[in-house]
Amino acid sequence: MSVPDYMQCAEDHQTVLVVVQPVGIVPEDQFFKIYKRIAGVSQVSIRDSQRLLYIRYRHHYLPENNEWGDFQTHRKVVGLIAITTCASSKEWPQTAERFHGQKEVYSSTLYDSRLLVFGLQGDIAEQQRTDVAFYPSYEDCSDVEKRVEDFVESIFIVLESKRLDRATDKSGDKIPLLCVPFEKKDFVGLDTDSRHYKKRCQGRMRKHVGDLCLQAGMLQDALVHYHMAVELLRGVNDFLWLGAALEGLCSASVIFHYPGGTAGKTVGRKPSISQPADAGKRHRPGALTANGISADTSTEIGRAKNCLSPEDIIEKYKEAISYYGKYKNAGVIELEACVKAVRVLAIQKRAREASEFLQNAVYINLGQLSEEEKIQRYSILSELYELIGFHRKSAFFKRVAAMQCVAPTIPEPGWRACYKLLLETLPGYSLSLDPKDFNKGTHRGWAAVQMRLLHELVYASRRMGNPGLSVRHLSFLLQTMLDFLSDQEKKEVTQSLENYTSKCPGGMEVITLPDGLKLPPVPFTKLPIVRSVKLLNLPVSLRPHKVKGLLGQNMSTASPFIYSPIIMHNRGEERCKKIDFQWVQGDVCEVQLMVYNPMPYELRVENMGLLTSGVEFESLPAALSLPAESGLYPVTLVGVPRTAGNITVNGYHTSVFGVTSDCLLEGLPGLKTSGCLVEVIPSLPRLQLSTSLPRSAHTPQPMTKEELSSTVSVQLFNGETQQLTITLENIGSEDIETLELTSKIVSTKEKVFGEFLSWELEEALSHLPLKPGQSVTLTVGIKVKLDFSGQENLLQDLNDDGISVTGLPISSPLRQVLKPRAETKTVSESGKAEYSHVKTLEAVLNFKYSGGAGKVEGYYRDLSLGVHVDVEPSVFFTRVSTLPATSTRQCHLLLDIFNPTEHELTVSAKNNQDLVLHASECQRMAIQVDKFDFESLPQPDQETARFTNPKQLEEERQHAQGCQINSKLGICWTHPSLRRRGEASVEGVLNQLVLEHLQLAPLQWDVLVNGKPCDCDVIADCKVGDAVSLEVKLTNLSKNSVGPLALTVVPYQDFQNGVQNYDLEDAVTFIGSNTFYIDTVKPKESSVCVGALLFLYTGDFYLNIKFQDDSAGRELPLAWFTLPSVHIRAMDTPLQAGA
Amino acid sequence: MAVCIAVIAKENYPLYIRSVPTQNELKFHYTVHTSLDVVEEKISAVGKSLGDQRELYLGLLYPTEDYKMFRKLHNSFTDVMCNPFHNPGDPIQSKAFDGIVSGMMVQTG
């Protein structure tokens, strides 16, 4: 006996073996259909005895194994059911012949047999035969089960009679020696009369009877017989049979203890009739059966004593196996016993002891095994290990079995079977084929063995001729085991992957195996590794902005409170998900990924694009090549949203090594993202700017480069103006419906006078709406007017005439610092460079435009143009001072003008001649100006005055004054050589003192001599002897009332040699008082006092009108009280008349 | 004689595995891996019968002459775990531990 039945279990000992075989030509499917129905009758309750007979069916059984039937009766074929097809009665004899032939094979052990004939009709089918049943067809055979039951009953009768026969003939007669096939030759010539021999015969027979009892359903009897057999055989050291007796004992005990069976799923026992309580009782009625045969007396011995405890069962199994082990030829028996014991232990949940039995089973040598048997053996070992919960061992043996399937010695390797078995080992190596299971954190497992297994799967699937499968497995290997692959292995794996994909590209579809196993797709999330995903905002010039005023529409959540922390909180959460910028329909938008190539060589990623949802999106895939171990590498994926709405970036797709993958962001470990949901607003127009001036690389400081679409740059002299022509072109697909322009001077230290940028937008607006492709031009005037005052060091250099500089406060710290430089005050080249340095002025022009669907939603776009002006100095006013003019209403403004340029310069002012300045030349220019009535300037209204700070107010006032002065002066400069001209402003140069000087005093004094106003150089004529009326008029333009004041008129004569003669009492006499009193003059009012003088001699007289010290009320500035000096020429009347 | 020493994390993956004949490492991987079945069985048995009592030493899988082996290895393992820079659960990469292991292999093997 060489072929073990690995499916055996302990309870098989109580079954009777029936072989079901086809005779002649029987279609396989039909045979198995009938076989199944027959096998359904696995237990039969015997009439009148309440005993159960268990039947084991086999459709294939080696006659060789049958020879061991005496050793263990359940190995004996006791029944034969033959199935045959017989179409006509002609064939019948032949069929019957065959049936008999079949019977011959098992004739030595057969109790009974049946033949089931299908298809035969007619006379022969009519006859009633017990051993043959006729059925018209395979479909029409309803009573097959009934037939089988009858058959089983007949077997039982034989069995029972055999049992009784063997059980009773113990006395007297010579007991035959039962032996196993290989023993037969050993007993030749043995003394059959010895006590030893007799005992041996007795023992073996007892054991045999025990088997029969067990089969016949008399468990207790069997136990007793086994016990007796064990004792008898132990005495004679008949180890093989002792082992069998012990095993029998174990089997019977197992049947008693575990009526549910030990084989698990394979057995279809009906538990209702095999309750443990019944198990004991079962035999008793049987003992008192109608046929009058009394049961063995030993049944009265307590069954608990006979039956082995669960622990003992294992002990006895061990003993039995050790006995079997003594016989080389009993390997199969030993192996089967091991298997049976393991099954029992599995039920007892004693896994470790079970593993010892299995370990033993592994080493049982059954001689030369065929490859198929080896596979079967390893598979069964694997199954048994699985049964006791040793999953790893189970996987190990399954893998060995799989390898056996494709052993080099096999001519036709079974790759399919190998692959199937390998798949079954996966759980044992805690390996699932779903890459999602590996995404959580780092991979932890037996990488070495897992990798090996994956390699084997790849190879097996390739040999199976399923390249798609190998690609999937190889992708999986690469994706999940990347961290464990050495550089060399990485190279090999990727190379073979590329080889495979060249024939069968890998995709994202689920591969379903024929047995239903689904292989999920393996996205290459590690090739490359994506570390962060960032949705990028549109370039500044294309960013949409929401019109503030329209916000009210969607402020449905607005609460009556201006601020509520609760609402803010909710909003915050919402924001977390949604990124607070927008993309625009139809405009290319970008997502930046930081990727990393973990491979030791260059990685080529093709067709990398975005996976999105929510909005129709046109992804524009990119191909990239990442250098080896690249480190973080930015990759920008682009696409165009085609509709408006909320878009979610779910992931990206790649194609690496010929495998396309869809990588979803949610599954990526260690990914940094700031949100993937963005709103796409309806399309907006696009504007492109071109200018007449050259572009520059300068960027106004607080702005970043990207904020400005472009910057123009121009070089101008201070005071110059320049026209900038801007062409606006609609390059989008929507009409531009609105356009606004604003400008902002970027914070600069320089003070700018006048309007820097000015434009007229009406002309451009008249072209709206601007259709795509159309353009419109706009002219912007650039006017630079910076401070014209000379710089400190320049002043220092020029300040060599010792005249104090009135243009700057004396206490300026700069001045002190720079003092030492006064030593080297020659206007050196270096010095020149310093004061001729170029200042820059920057501003931003902002175009707001909108149109199309986006405008309806309340969005607009912003386009910024930077204007960068390098301002070169044109002229400097190094010093400003005033000289009083002859009239109190006028004065002279003295300007020291310096030409810092290297060219000749002409300066002109209103009603003044041109002044030509050579390079680096400084000249003084005197301009006579009327004094200014600053009070007449528009005053800021009370409201604004109240809210602005006083300093600012003061500045504003000064600015206004400066403007006024400037416009009066109208100073222009021209570079004749460069043909450039511009204005110059004194605004920045004027200081308080100069301003005061230039200001028309609020108290206006008018002196009229003889009714004629007398001022400056006007000489009033009068006649000697005539009374000259002198009228002094005070007009109060200040805000407060002035006075009372007392004025004294002092006449004097100027001899023009520095001597003034005040002793004129003889020459001039006052008519009335020489003192005038002016009462309080209220604001905006005037007061006149009149007096008279009488000149007694001819001559030139001057009148000095002085305030009396006590009356002036010194709180008002002195300048207000300067009265014009009066020059009177007294002449003789006749002379006059004569002239 | 020790030919292979492995330290296994409780989540069933090797923290450390080293064998002397380096040419057939995979074989030892398989051996250690399959022997874990027994360890698992033992651990589950301890949990059932002894309850709170924690006996960390499970006994020998196969009898060995040199019983100081476990103590030595365990002491070294404790040292590794005491290293504040070691992250429990990471593979063991310690020179000292390596040294002890190779010492045991050389001494016995």
C-alpha cells in the first residue's frame, strides 16, 4: 500500500467502504451526477436495530489498498455499485460480463454489489433482479437513493453476521491469524501451536472484531474489544497490530467525544442523530434485538472507563504512531494516523502538539513518490497547518507545493496550478494584492520572503501566458517593496517591467482572475513620490477680483452683527476646504507638485496630468524626466477649466515604465496640500498692454515682479514732461465692457510736486465694448517735478561767500555732519557726482476691466503697468532769499541757480530775461514779484480741517502757497543742445522766512498824498505853502481786529550820503497833529485817518510813519506794520507854474 | 550553535535579522518566518491561562545548550530600546547590538 489517503479522519473507522464505478462507456458528468446522489446516502439507519451504518463512497480505490482490509476493516471494499449505460438488449450480456469482471477485482472482500443500468428498456428491464436496477435514462431514476439504502441494509446484514460470527467463535476453534500483506512471508514455518502464536491470533482477532463492532455501530463493544486486543497484543509485542488496536481505540473514543466529526467541512453528518447522550445508549437496544443475540457481557463495564479521555487519545495516537514507525512498509498507515491525530488535535485546539505530529508526518518516507503525489502531500500538509492555525507554515508548504508543480523534472510544468497555489499563500505571508493596504505608513512585513513570493507570482503568471497579470504583479512589487529593493534590484525590476509593458501596457483596470479573485490596480504613487500639491493662483494680471459693491447679493448668511465670533469660526472651517482664490473658465490654470524620484537613475514620467471633478476640465499632460535621487523637484501641471463651478483636484495620472496610473491624493502618505477645491468663475476678457516707451526690468519696490504685467522706464530731467502711449488690446475671447484707470505713486522718499501722471480716459472709453482682437490707445502724460533745492553738500561747496543760507534751517544735523567737508570745498569731480545723482520715481497704473459672463457675476480683472522714471537733476536752486522792493506790495526773489548738468542751460522766468548757465555754473537770478495774498487761497472747509492733523494741514497750506508762487514765477529751463526743456519749481526751496517775506501783510497800509496813492518810488509833488493832505488808510484783512494804534509821522531829509536830517521843524509843519490815532479795526474793515502837512521850503522830503511803541501791541509780526515811506517833493509854485 | 538571530516586532515583522552563512539568507528568513506560528501559539496560550501574569520568556522553541543566549540578547535589546534616539518599531541599526549578535555567533558557531 503506497498511496495514502490524506483525507482520512478518525471517524472513517466506523464507515464501510463502497466503491462506485462506471462500467463501459458512461459520460463523466452523468456518472458524477449519479455518484453524488449515491454519496448522499452516507448514513443509513438500520431497521429494527436503531443502529446507524456509515458509508464511505469512493469512485476509485486501489485493489492494493484493499489488501489491508483485514488490518483495518474500513479499508476493505465491502460494496460495489457499478453504473452502466446500455442502449439495447443486445449489449446487455456484454455489460453484465463487464460487471462481473469488475466484481472480481474486489471479490475477496465484497459483501454485496449492485449494477445500475441506464438507458435499457424492454424485456430485460422488466425482470426483477435484486442486484440490478434498470432506469430508462439518467434523468428518470428517482429511486436511486432507495436502492442504495436497500443495498446498504444488505451490507449491514452481512456485516452483522460477520461480527457475530467472529465475536462468538472465540472458544475452541483455532483462530486464524490475520495479517497484513507484507507479513505473510514472515510467518511461513512459524510454530502455530505456541502460546505466543495463539495469543497473537487472539489479539489480532479481537482487534478485528472491534473494527467490525465499530462499523456496525456498536461503539461500546468496539471499545471493549479494542481494550482486550491492546492487552493481548502488548503481551506478545505485536507492535504493528498493537498500534492498530490503539488507533482503533482512539478512533472509537474520538467518535464518542466528537460526534460532529473531526474532518470539518467534508462530512455531512446529521448531528441530530448523533448526540453524545444517544451515542452511549445507542447500542443497548441493539443488544436486545429481535434476533436474540445477546450483546457481549463486557458492555456492562462502565463505558466511561473504556472510553479514552481527550488527553489519552493523543497519548495513544502517539504510541500507535511510534509502533507504526517501526515498520517501513506501514508508512502510509503511520502517515494517515498522523493526519487523523492532527485533525483531532485541531478540534481540541492544541496546535503545538498537532504541529509535532505534522512535523513527524513530514519526515515519514513513503519511498519514491510521483511529482503529483508530492504536490498532494505538500498541499495537504499546508491545509493541516492551516487547520491548526499555523498560517505561516501552511503558506510555506503551499509554496513548496506550488514549486513542485513546476519542478524541472516535470515534462509539462503546471504553471496555472503553481500560480493558483502561490496566490493561496498570500495571506500566510500577510500580503494582500491591494496596494491601498500599504499606503498607511511605512511597510512592515517580511520583505525578503514577500518579495520572493511576488517574484514567483510574476514569473508564474508570465509562464502562464498572461503578461497583463505579470505586469500587475511586477507593478505591485515595485510600488510596495520599493524601500527594500537594492539599487541593482530596482534596475532589474524596472527593466523587466518595461519588457513586459512593451507587449502589454499596464492600466488601471481591475484584473479578475478566473476563480473570481480581483487584482486591484496598482497606481505608482512612489514613482515619482509626490510630497506636496499646491493649486496656484492665476498670474496677478489675470486674477479675478470681486466687485465690492456686489458682495451684498450673496451675503445671505450676513447677520445683523458686524462681528460675530461664531460666524467667523464657521467660515474658517469652510475655508479650510476651499481655497480662497478663483480660477477663470477658459484660462490656463496651474497646479504645482513637488515630486521626488526615489530611483537611482533617471525616471521618465510621461503623460502626467491632473484628475479633477466638478467641472469640465481639459488637462494638458506633461512629460518630465527626473534625475536620479532628484530631491524635491517642482512640476507644474496645467489645464483649462471649460465650465464654471467648483473644481476639485483629486489626483494626477502618470505613465511610468509603460504602466499608466491614476494616483488619488487622498491615498498618498505624507502629502502636504493646502486644499484642492477651487472655484472656477465664468470667463473674463483678457487685456494686453503695449507701450510706446521701452520696457524695463525695474520693479517698484513694494510690488513683486509678478504683480505687474510690465514696467516701462524713461529717463527725464527734473521738471520735464513726457507722453506715454499705451495700447490696450483685447486678447481674450470676451468683450471688454468696462475699463477704469487709476494710478498710485509707489512710496518714494522724494517729494513730488504737481501731478505725476495724467490722462484722459474718455476717448478710450468711447471705443468700448472692445471686441476680441481690437485695441485702443491711451495717452498718459508723465511729468516729473521733484525738489529743486540744492543738496546740503552742494550748498556747502558753494557757500564760500559767507552769506548765510536762508534756504535751510541752520540746525540741520546733516549740516553739522558734513561740516568737515567744507575743508575740501573745491567743486571737485567727486563732489559733482554726488549732487548730480539720479533719483527715481515709480508709479503703478492700474487698469480695471471686465466683461462677458464674469462681469455678470461681479468680477473684474486688474492689469498693472509700472512706470519707472529716472529723474536727472536739471537745475538746482541753491539759495533763495528776498530783497524788499521799493514797493511794499512787491519784493525781489533772489534765486541762486546751479546747473548740475554737463550741458549749457538756459533758465527763463516770467517777465525776466533768460539766464544762460554753463555746466556746473551757479548764478543768481533776481525776479521781481508781487507779493502774494495767501489769505485769498481757498481755505479747507471746517469739516476736513477738524479731522486732519494740524501738521498735514500746514503742509497742505504750504503746498498751495508754493503752487501759487510757482505759477507766478513760471521758471523754465532749456537744454538747447539736447533740445529738452522743462519747468522748475521753487516750491521745495521756499522756507518760512521767504514765504513771510513774500506774503502780503494782512494789514494794508495805504498812504495817499493829496489823494494819490504813494508807494515805492513814486514821488508825490506838492507846492510850497500848500497844505498837503496826508491820508493813512488801514485795511484789516486779518482775522482779528487790530488796534488801537498810534502813528507818528516824522519827516526827514535824506542827504543821500548816509546823513538824515530829522531837524525839520522849520521846514515842515503839521496842520493839526502829527500823530494819528486809529481805533480798533475789525476784520475786513478799514479805517482812515487824515492829516495835513505844510511844506515851507522846497526840497525832497521823506515821511517816516512810525508806530508809537506803546500802541503797536507787539503780538503781531513786525512785517505787518511796515508802511511805505513817502517821498514828497515840495516845489515852488511859480517854478512849477513856470515849468 | 547559532546560525541565525532575529528580533521580531509584535506586529510580525523583523526588527533585526542576521545569519552567519550569508549566501542563503532567504532560507533563514523562511525558517524564522514559519517558526513564528509557534510563537504566536505560545503567546495566545499565555494570554489565556495566566491572565495578568506576564511571563516574557516563552521558552525555547528548540532546546539549546547555551541558555545564556537569551539573557545576553535580551539585555542588549533592552539597551537598544533605552536609546532615546531609537524609534520603537524601526528596524534595529545598532553597532553594539550587532557586536553582541556576531559575538554569539562566533562564540557558538
